[in-house]
Amino acid sequence: MNAPTSANPAGCDVELPVAGIIPFSATDWPGKLTCTIFTQGCMWTCTYCHNPTLQPITPGEHAFTAVVDLLGQRRGLIDALVISGGEPTLHHGLGNAIAATHRIGFPVGLHTCGYAPGRLDVLLEREETRPDWVGLDIKALPSDMPAVTGCSPRAATGSWQSLRLLADARDRLGLDLQVRTTIWPDSILEHHLDDVRAAVAGYGCELVVQYARGVNERGEYYANLF
């Protein structure tokens, strides 16, 4: 499939606030070389967040047409696009962005905390808007989520509902799924890690454990404190 022309770019009708672009990444989708973009806006305030500037819901710095153009230029050099954040499912334009990327022949990976299972369900319904790989961040057990992310107790179950949806899509549709969590020494997450791992295993998934770097004993990222 040919890259879109500037007269009719595939991403011209996509409204997605792109705050940053990494043209080449080897770390955002296991086994893939990707172009990775970061959307603006996140509903949660995780204690170890390295990118708090992405939390406010504000306009992005780049139009999605720039992403489409970059993908066309890097055809043959990268394998896929990864959409990260912030929290991409916050934005109604996400499905159009995935579909536009599929139309020009690139698979799409999605990083999400799963806070909006209903929106994920809509993405999964149609092949054109369905991501090919999802990296789901399970922040904690539901009872620990408010302390880790600042979310409400009601919202704390969202990630686990999303895990159920994604595990089902993996089994029925062949979705590639990775489930991960982030811990730091003496944290709630570290103390309850075995319980989180067991709960994730109940969905047929292996939990990937990441260790927060540059944080204090409360899990706060040092660079955010100054």
C-alpha cells in the first residue's frame, strides 16, 4: 500500500492531541521497532508518573497528519506505530487514528491503564479500530488503586474490567496482550505483588513487573519534586 499523499493524508480527519513523537523506539512493543506517539491528558495522577506534563487535558503539539507523514517516510525502517500517553483512550479520536494507521499498512500498539473499559470495548468491536497489541498497565489491586493513582474507589475496578475484555479479545480474536505493573521498594504494590500476579494469572496472563527508577520511598519521581 502506498503512503498517503499530502493532498489527501490518511490522518486528515483524526482529532488526537499528540503531545510528543519518538520517531524510532525499540522498547515500546516487545520485538518491534516502532514510531511511538504520546497523547495529552490522563485522568490519574500515579505517584511514580515520569510525565506529569501529559496529565492536563490540553491541545497537543502535533497534528495526526504529521504522524501519518512520518510513518510514510519510515516505511521499511519501522514495524508499527505505538500510541501511548497520557491515556489514549481518553480521546474519542483514538479509533480513527488506529483505523488511519491500519489503512496505510502499519500495525498499531496501544499503551493504556484500562481506566475506560467501555471505550476499549468499542475499539475492539471492529477490526479497523482494534489495536494489534495492547500493553495494559495494572496499577494495583482495586483496593489499593486510589492510593497509587488518585482515582476514586468506583473507578478502581476499571483496569480489571479492561483486563477481562482484553483477555477475551486475545482468546477470540488473536489480540496480542501484555499485562504489566510498576513497583518501588516497600510500596503497597510490592507488598501485594503476589496477589496481583495471581489475579492476573486468573485471566491467563503473566504479569510483567517493572521497577520505578528515580523515585523516593513514597514512589514520587524525584524530578517532579523540584
